[in-house]
Amino acid sequence: MPVSSLLVHTAESMTSKVASRINELKRARVSRILDSEIIAITETTSRVSDREVWESIERIPGVLGLSLVYHNYEDLNEEEE
């Protein structure tokens, strides 16, 4: 199961709303809120679905961008990669 940590950069006035929207996603959760940044954790079943969650977060109004901080794919089978 891929697990990733993302730093989500937001418009300062939108941080709380963005955090709420991230928590509404099935495979993502907010770990911490810092001023205009959010640390989000994703847990998915494949690299493709992991990237889909990242793209969903990028499309949330108020998100300026995101940075991948950490990811772990070690338990994927070769055919899933």
C-alpha cells in the first residue's frame, strides 16, 4: 500500500477550507495545519491511485501547489508498479 506525505501550499485565507476538503477525500487525511500549509497523508492501493489523490488535492480551490515529502511503495508487487 503506497503511503505518502504531502506539503500542501494554500492561499492563507483558504487553509481551513482546504483542510476540510482534504479530509473529505477517501484516501487522504490532514495530519497538521501550519499557517498557509497543510501536511496531508495519503494511503492508497497503487501508484496510479496515489497520484490521482494528489491531483484531486491540487484541484481544490485555494491550493497553490503541493510538494511530495515522503512516499513508501515497498509493499507493491512488480506488476502493480
